[in-house]
Amino acid sequence: MREHQPQESCLGRGLSWQKWLIIGLIVAALHFLPWTFPPQYVHIMIMIFLFTIMGQGWNILGGYAGQFSFGHSLFFGLGAYTSTLMFVHWGLSPWIGMVFSCFIGIMMGLFVGYLSFRFGLSGPFFALIMLAFAEVFHMISISWKAVGAALGLLIPLKGTSIALMQFVDKKPFYFITLWMMIGALYLVWRMEKTRMGLYFLAVREDNDAAEALGVNTLKYKMVAMTLSAGLTSIGGTIYAQYLLYIDPDITFGVMNSIEILIRPIIGGPGTVLGPLLGSLVLTPLAEFTRLAFQSYGGVYLMIYGAILVGVIMFLPDGIMGLAKRVFYKMRKEVG
Amino acid sequence: MSFTYILQTLLDGLLMGGIYGLVAIGLTLIFGVMKVINFAHGALMMLGMYATYWAFALLHIDPYVSIVITIPILFLVGVCFQKFLINPIIDAPEHNQLLLTLGVSLFLENIVVFLWSPDYRVVKTPYEFVYFYIGDVSISLLRLLAFCLAMLVAAVVYLVLTKTDLGKAIRASSEEPSGALLVGINVRRIYWTTFGIGAACAGVSGTAVAPFFPVYPTVGGIFVITAFMVVVLGGMGSVIGAFIGGLIVGMADSVGGLFFPGAMKNLLSFVIFILILLFRPTGLFGGSK
Amino acid sequence: MANTKKKRGNRGISRRDFIKGTAAVGVAAAVGSIGFPNVLRGAAPPEIQIGNILPLSGPLAYLGNQLKNGAVMAVNEINKAGGIRSLGGAKLKLLDADSEGKADLSISGVERLDRAGAVAIMGCLQSAVTIVATQVAEKYRVPFVVSVAVADKITERGFKYTFRLQPRAAQMAPQTVKFISDIARQAGEKVKTIAYIHDNTAFGGSLSGLVVETAPKYGMEVVARVPYSPRSADVTTEVRKIKAAGADIVMASGYFSDGVRVFRAMKGLRVRPKAFVGCGNGAYSDQNFVKELGDMTEYVMDGNYQANPNSPLAQKMFDHYQALYGQKIPPSAVFAYEPVYVIADALERAKSTDREVLRNALARTNLKKHVLPQGPIVFDATGQNKNAQIALTQVLGGKIRVVWPEQYAEAKLVFPMPS
């Protein structure tokens, strides 16, 4: 009979060595994947990793701190455009550009966050104001010649170059996004157990009560926003370098905000693995239905909609919620 | 920029604003009574547009006449939507309801893409190029009709709310659901009825614009964001606020078009929206009906 | 002939000889099937795949499918005529990739086509999409023959694998302006001002910018330049600005459905110039434009890529398309049709399906047998069809006719528009 294992989300307890081993094995296996799978699958994995990173960004603000943003494409777009413009105009390496992207994203997050939270916007109003800001930037990027207007920006082809974050082969991007995703997951996993993480939960559960108990809800919402915006902006840079092309729609579009938030929602808001699980379900779904229904571009969106409705109605805690319930049920039976 | 030009611009904005107002009335009703933010409202309007288009293309029914079809269909859709999808989660956190309606919106828009293709469709009426002229200022008959239709429906809804028993029941359910229950009002029934009315309003606005707007699956997207802005501006739950808010946003868009090129013309409305959200989230006529 | 036969014994061919002979034949067959694939593999020679990236769904599906029709027709004609003779009669096969009108989808489209072994890719109708797709094709070294896309940038990046058949913006816009000036002079009319309404993508943006630059050379000036978003359903505000400009000529660039919408609005708001002249307008050269809007389209002109109506080869193409699809081939489809022939011609000369060899053959193209109103098809160092020429069409009696330059004209033009 196995001795009692500590629960994962208890404060101060770590994972058992068995769990670390399993994680290690999975990560190692993932390293072999690009050589055993054809390029289109590697592409799907890259997309999964990338959207997990950005979904995790959203998750910090939405899942943990309870502030649902419907406009995260704002940060994605700012990140993508910042590093791209810096490269196109000044030849600045996208690695450095990424730092600026993160910075600009955070600045914007602080700006919008302060405006919203200071004025007490929450719930759907906050969702809408984020949407409004994203749309404003969408409009600006369509109209402003200096950033390419509706044509967008093409990153000049320079062949494979680490310094310029450009690779003809997909494998380098696979590893970059893989490790960033692992980083993002680790970050959130550690954050869960900190005081800050607990305060996020307090704000989410009952903002007024938390305030009454002395928690500086404004400050913590801003911190959550900072982490959230920064992570998402970085995703924007990577995406731009991968695609070598950005335009107003694929960056600031409403659909992009939806793609970012739907993954943690379906996977399990407020959980470490939520965005990953959501991505694992939705990304391959989108890619395969797109191929299967070539001329019916919207089929995967229809499925997104149906899944979203289903999850909200029957699985409000997402896949993780279901997994936890099953897990606990199993443990109860085991003894 | 001549005086006529400015006058023309304001007039265009006013006419379009009436439509925004009608769309927003549906939305504000739903929010006022059930505190549900219906992201799928644009999709409902889109369904109204398609119903009008098909009635026109297949049965050759004049679009304005087809509201007798659109209203019941959309009412029914609204009722089903509320009963089967929203009601079960009525006690869930607000953002869940928002996400649910978002999911429905995605589903509706794309099932239409699947069924009827994303091609733009046009409803061509024989009187589509009729314009009235006051001096050099032109008024499109179609837009005028749309405006009148919007005003008519708005007036009807307002009268229902203020003068009928149903209206009183609706207002009671929104202000004090438990009190309403105690007085014997079937609040559940009021909920789906109100949703039906809201959906019907969206449907009628679809019918109103179909003669001069192309019909395509994602057309609702433009309107839903505008509708939210109008509702917030006018005050959630206020029918008068929604209509007046619509007029204001319509004119802001039009005036915005004078100063900002192309896609930026909505900038003015967005700025107003953001300001209202920050400084007066209850809107101009906030709270009351 | 030297006596090469071995001395035979009474038993005829010895077993050893037989085995040697068979082995020799076997080796020859093996070598042959590598070196001469079509001769010794027997049966049908392998198909040569050509990719075609187009918006087959989405708002531009109408135009996209017309282009597809044009390409399909060309492929069928070539195959019926015997395929690529220098490659043993190998047949062409078209591989579609739907861009849905989105540039990012064209990226995966090119990658898929590359993996499927396409020897060349055509596409994409939209400048924005083409700019992206050609870059990916360059990355993977796949020859890309741009069928329809006007932005100059496409051939200005020093790419080696991009070729373009249709006139580019820097040819289209100035030629249209010159034509306007020519016809004004011929009619004895004074034309000084132009108001230009255009879509805000690379397509409309590049054309209108060039018109603004070129107009002064002909004593004209663009007094209003109004962009609109092709996705915006309501263009009244933009059209009002055009009306307010009161210019002699109203020019317009856009794709089909927005072109139709804008024109309707202009007519509805009583915009009354001496002429409506499209520049590369996706609607004005399309018979369906006339069909949808009827009489009001009379006298509308378009400076656009066209087929040469006086060429017998083009006439055959018109007849074939009419028979297959029940309508006159729109110019966009012409430019999806001709690239297939250009690629086929290059394959004939390349005698190989190797992409490098094909690319070099394309670069050396000098095709005189074609349906376009121009001299031979020759690509310059940037990959652009050097001699590309537009023509001016006009809607006359409900039919779209080429009216200028006179050597290609099939009807007499009417200018200015009678009021």
C-alpha cells in the first residue's frame, strides 16, 4: 500500500519524485518528436506550445485573478509589431526586440489595468473595455502607413540565423516554444503557492471581502496584469518570427483574443495545466478540420463554439476540473 | 467642408443610429432583466438578415413585409436560447454567461458559413435607388424606412414595458426577482419571454438593414460591438437610453468618418465608450427603464 | 555493318549468352528507368503537379473560383493536346490550396504544396496574400508564377523564384493614366481632376499611390484619394467624399463585391464625373458586374489586364470558357489560364521536373504564342513580364468591350459619358 501522497496544490509541498520522473520522461520524449514526426505535426506542436504560453498569460489574469479579458490580442499584437518594427527599421535582433515587446506589453497592461481597476471595472465591463482597447489598436494598425497599414509587415527572409531568430527548418522554433512553455508552466506552478498567488485567488473569489480583509486588490490585479501582458507579448514576437509575417487581423483581431482565452477556459481556468490541455484539444482540432473541410473555412470555429457552450454548461472547471474529480474519485476507491 | 456636407453627415449618422438603437434595445432588455450580456446578439441580427434574404430570394417577399416572418422566428430562437442554454447557468458567475453567449455566437456564425457559404448576398428591392432631396442633402429611402421601422419597434417595446401588465411583470422581475416571485409572477417565463423579445428586436434590425447592407455570416460582429457601446452609453436596462445612445453613436461614427480615414472612423465611438465605462458606467439613463 | 554476332554453336544462343543478355537488358532497364523515367516505366508517364493558391472560400470566393476555372481549363487543354511532349507526354495536375483570402493560410498552403512535390505554384489573386506566399516559396525554392496580384513589392525583393505575368502596379497605373489622357485628347475634352476611391489593402493602395504620382505628368491631379475597408459594409461616408470632390474623372480600385457596393453607392449618391474609370478593378471588367447592376453600369471603363480580343488564340479561349462555364471569361481567369501555358512552355524547354532547371527555363521564357494584348512574354531580371500591357474596356450596350489602345480595340469608345 502506497504511503499517503501530498496533494499537489497544498502550500509548501512539492511533487513526489515519481511525478518528477514522469514529467522528465515526457519532456525528454518531446525532444525526440521533431525527428520522428513529419513537419506538419511539428507545426501543430509549435502552435500548441505557443498558444499555451499565451493562454497561460491570460490564465494568470483571468483564471487566477478572476479578471476575464476579452482583448488579449492587444498584447499579442503589440508584442508582434514592436519586435517586428524594430527589426525591419533598425535591424535589431528579435531576441532583444522581444524584451522591448514584453516591456511595451507590460506598459500597456499597466495603463489599461490602472484605468480599469482604479475605476472599479470588473466582470463583463472589464472584458469589454479590454475588447475596446484591442479594437482601437486593430483600427490603428489597419490605417497607419508607418506600421504597414492593412498590408501588415513582412519580415525579410534572411535564411537560417540564430541571431535574427529566423530558421528555414521548424525544429529550432519547436525547441524555443517548448522551453518557453515549460518556463511559463513552471512560473505559474510556483506562483500558485506564493502569497501573491493566494491573493489572486482572494480577489477572484470575492474582491470586496478581500479588500475588507486588507488585501490591496488594486495592486495585485495590476501585478497579475503585468505578468499576463508580458507573457502574451512575448508570444507575439515568437509568432511573428515563425510566420515572418504579421498583419492587423492575425495580431489584433477579435478572433485572436478568443483563441487565446478559449484554451485555458476549456482546459481549466486557474490551473497550471489548463491552457496546455485546452491547446492539446483545440489546436489539432482546428488544423485537422481545416484540412478536412477545405472550402468550409469556419467548421473549426463552429466546433469551438459548441465545445465552449458544452464546457460552460457541463464542465465549468474545464478539463482539469473533470480530471480532478475523476482522480479524487479513483483515490477514494483505492483507499 | 460645406455646411451641406456636415448636415448630410449628421443625417446619415442619425438614420444609422436608429438601427443601432434598435439592436441595442434588444440587448439592454436582456441585460436589464436577466443581467446577461448577450454576445450572440449580433449573430441573432445576422439570422434576421438571412431570414429576410431567403424570404426574398426564395419566396420573393419584400423585405419589409418579411418582418412578419422574422419576428416570430427570432422570438422563438430567443426563447429556446434562454430556456435551454442560459437558464441552466443563470446562477453561474457573469463571465460564464458571457463566454456561453460567445460560444453560441461562434457556433451560429459558422454554421451559417457552412450552410450558406460566406459569400456576400444582396437583397435588391426595386426601390433601392430612390433618394429624397432637400436641397443638396440626399436621404436614401431605404435608410429612412429602416429608421422608421426602428423607431416604431422601439416605441412598441417601450409602450409594452410601461403600459401593459407584461411590461410591469418584466420590470418587476428585473428590479426585484424575489419580490416578483412572491407576488405570483412567473419569473422563469418572464425571462424567456424577454429574451425572445430581445432576439426579435435584433431580428427586426436585421430585416431593416438587409436592403442596403450585404448579408454575410459575420456581419453581426460589427453590430454587436457597437450595440454594447450603445447599451453602456445609454445605460444598461434603459430602453430610451438605448435608442438615444444609438443615435449618438451613429452620429459619432459618421462624424468620425469625416476626420478619420477608412477603418478608423469608429475611433470616436470607441473613445466615447471607454470614457463612459470609466467615468459613468451606469450610462446616461442608467439604472431606470 | 561489322559482324558483331558471336559465333554460334549449333545450339543457337548459349545459356551464358542468354543470361548475360538478360542481365544486360536488366541493367539497361534499371539505368534507363533512372535516366529516362518515362520511356522505360511504361504505362502512363507521371503527372506533373502544379500548385494553385487561391481564395476558394471566404469573401473573395467568387473571384477565386473564376481563377480556378481558368487554370483548370488550361490544364485540360494542355493535357488533351498531349501533355508535356519533352517529358513523354506527362500530364499536368492542378493541386488546389484554399487561402480563404488570408495571408497566413497561404504559408501553410505553400508548405503543403512543397511537400506534395509541386514543381511550381501559381496564385494568389490578393497582393497581400501573394507577397507572403512568394516569400515562403522563395524559402523553399519553389518557382512561383504569380497569376493575379498587382502590388509592385512582389517583384521588388530580389527573389529568384518569383515570376509574374500580369502587369504590375507600376505598369498598370501609369498606363491607365496615359490612356485617360489620350482619350481625353482625342475627344477634345479637358480633364484636370481625378477623385480616387480604393480599397485600403496593398492592391488599392499601390495603384492609387502610383496614379497620384503619375497624373501630373499628364496635366492631371488627384484631388481626392479615399480608402475604404473592403470588409466594411457601409461605404456611404467614403463615397460622399468622392462626390464632394466633384472631379472630372472618378477612378476606383477594388475587388468584385466591394467594387459593386462602391459603384452602387456612387450611383445612388449621384456622383457624376465625365467617366468612371477603374484601375485594375475586380468588378468593372466582369460581366457579372453588368448583370447585377444593369443599365447603370453603361459607359463604365476599366484599365485592367485583359485578353487580346483580336487574337484567334484568345477567341478559342473565349469559346471554350463560354462552353464550359456559360459566361464570357473574365480577365482575372485569363490571367489564371495563361500562366499554366507559360509553365508548360518552360517545362517543354526544361525537359525536366527539377525545380532549379524549371526556374531557369522560366527565366528564359520568350513566348510569342499567347492570348495577351502585348508582345512576347519575357520576364525581366526581377521576374516581371516586361511587355505587360493593360487595355481599357468599356461597358457598351451591356457588354464589356476593349476600346483602347486602338490596335486591340473591338469597339469604339464613348467619352465623356452622356448625362
